[in-house]
Amino acid sequence: MNIIIAGAGKVGFNLAKTLCIGHNVTIIDKNSEALHRIQESLDILPMKGDVEDSSIYNHFIDKKIDLFIAVTNVDNVNLISTLMADSVLEIDRKFVRLQKHFFADTQVQKKLSIDMLIFPIKIASKAIASLMDYPKANNVKFFKYTDFKLISVRVSKDIEPMMISSKNFTIVGIERDKSFFIPQKDEEVLPNDLVYFFGPEEDVRTICNVLDTADKEDIQRCVVFGADELGISIAKDLIEAKRSVKLIDTSLKLCEKADEILEGRASVINLKYGDTTIYEEEGLSEADVFIAATNNDEYNIIKCLEAQDKGISKVMAINNEMEYYSLMHSLGIIVVRGPKMSAYNTIMEHISASGVIIEKSFCGSKASVYMRKVFSNSNFVGKKIKPLKVNKSKMFYMRDSKLFPFNEKIILEESDLIIAFSTLKESTKVKQWIYEL
């Protein structure tokens, strides 16, 4: 594909890094230093210029552009760059990242013929809000073609090692001692493992209750640390779910703004000196969950450790930098993708997914799941296929809402779902196989 990326920030760089393998990628930005870093490390065309200036796109006028992605840090720039590029070029698809969620309620997407608007702040806050419905889960992923969920749970330290098997669900990943693997046969689950289950929600909830012995059957009292746009968005989603929220920040200005936006529906607290006595003074230790939602991963880790020390067992941290992912996990902190990581992953999932194939990453992008749907008008109906024999991966097919191991040849039927779980090392091979079935 011919791809143009407007914006050479963190999201633009990571997209270019991934997409330059097998595609022609050009990244445009006014920041010479950012472009120089990209040129040193990636095999792409960096171009200095104003993405809002239509003349910059004249360089591509003889090419069909398969994908235009606008990911600068300014909403108006992203929208105008899309308009300018579209006025000059023939563009197949347009993806635009926006910070302000009110754009979702306008006709902007339709007027500019944008294929996808990405609201990373809303994606991150919704991810946290959805986890409140799963008190024992570390993460939950939903899928378009099935009601089955991918749910992870941290095994309590007081649990004896045990073998787990079921006809209704399966283990599709274990993170143990900072390494991840997909078990190829029945695997003994150990204390402190992070175990990924795929199956019906109620069955997975039941085993999660066995493996996580903490007394947290319901989450109502929530503490959010960080009162910028993300913290406010998280507070809004929690309030809409009828949960009690205390929003804390060291900035008086941010607290005043948050209190105005939330209209008094949350208790907004200004922590002027960072004194941990606030836990006793404001009753924070009684909270069911603590969420560190600043833009600084190190600070988020520190605040989560403080919360744990004060007796809050369930702590979550927004993860903005991948290098802190494993550390957060090892400290018993539930990791939620920050806005920039959410933007990157959402865009990549939509680029990779076709009308019949879904692709999602999990465990901090250490693994991926691929799903291919067999529709009634598909040439695959009645076709015999064989599984891909790949180490460190796991294949299934789903028929009539039941999951079966895909270990030998099968004849596909209408509405079948082919599912593959793969480690990062094998993902390219698995992805190629499922796309070329």
C-alpha cells in the first residue's frame, strides 16, 4: 500500500515503524528533529512540510494513496490536513485521530468522507469503565463475531498450583516471570501467573473467582488520580455507570476545571503537597479501585504503590510507554493502554482487519488473536482446510457457539469462525495463513 502519515510524533513514528514493512510509507511533519530521528531508524520517506498546505501533497499527485492517517497532536490540523490531502489526491481510506470527543456528535466525519475517527482518550477511559464490571479481571477483550471474551486474571499468591481444563473455555496464554507463552497442552497454573482465558463470560468469571481469592465482588468506590482530559473522561464514564468517584490532582487549576465539567457529580480533591495523609482524611483507603491516570508512567507507578500500601488491593495505571508495561505487571498493577498506545493499536487493528478478519493484540502486544468468519456467500463454505502447524500458537474453530481444537482437516460450514492465538514471534506466519485461507 501507499500510505501517508501526517504527524511524526510518537503515534506517527510507531505506525511508520510497523507499516514500513511491506508498504510504501511517507511521513510529513514540520519538525526537522523528529523527521531526522525517523530517517535514521526507519526505511521510509520523511518529508518536511506543513500538512495543512495542499501543495505538499502535489508530490504524490501521480499515485493512488491507499491510506491517509492524520495523527498530529492538534485536532484542527488533523481535520484540515485530511481535507487538503483529499482535495489533491485520490485516497482510498482516511483515518483521523482526535482528542476532543465532541467531534463524534457532529457531521465532520460524513462531510470529510473520513473512514474512521479515533478518539484515544475515550478509548482509554471506556477500557477502564468496562473493567469495573469484571472485578477479578486484569483485562477484557470483546469480539464482533462471538460473545466469547478474552479475559485475563492474576492468580493469587496463596493459591496452590493446579491443572485447569474445561470443555467450555480454554487457556490461550500465560505470563509468568515476565515471559509469555501459549500452552500447547494442559498446563499447571502457578501462583502469581497472569492467565488468559477465552470462552463464555460466565464460565470464565467462575474460574476467575477460584484463581483470585481477593474479596472484591463489586466495584463502587473509585479513586482517579489525574484531573486532565483523560482523568475527567474516566470520571465521566464511571459516574455514568452509577459509581462513586473521587478525582484527585496536585494542580488547583485542573481541579477547578474538572469540578466545573463534572458539575459536582464527583468529589474533586486538590492534593497540594502530595501528602499521603489524604488517604485517612478523605477515606481513600476504603476505595474499591485506584486508577492512576497521569501522562507520566513513573508517577502512575508510584501512586499505585502508595495506594496498595494504604490498603487498596485493586490498582490500575495508564501505560503510555511500553518499556514500563512489564514493570507494572510485576508490581501487581493492572495496565491500561494510554491514549497514544490506544490510538496506535486501534489504527493497526483496523488496518489489519478486513470485512471478515479481526485482529487484536493482547498481553502488551506480546501476542495476537486472529478471527476469520465464514459468511453464507463465501467461497469457503464446503471447503476443506487444514490447520497451520506452528509452535507457540493455538488454533480453534467455532461452530454453533461451541469451541473446538483445530488440529486436523475440517470442512467449513456457514458461520464457522476460525480462531488463532499466536505469540509475537509467530504472528507474521499465522497472519499470512489466516488471510490466505
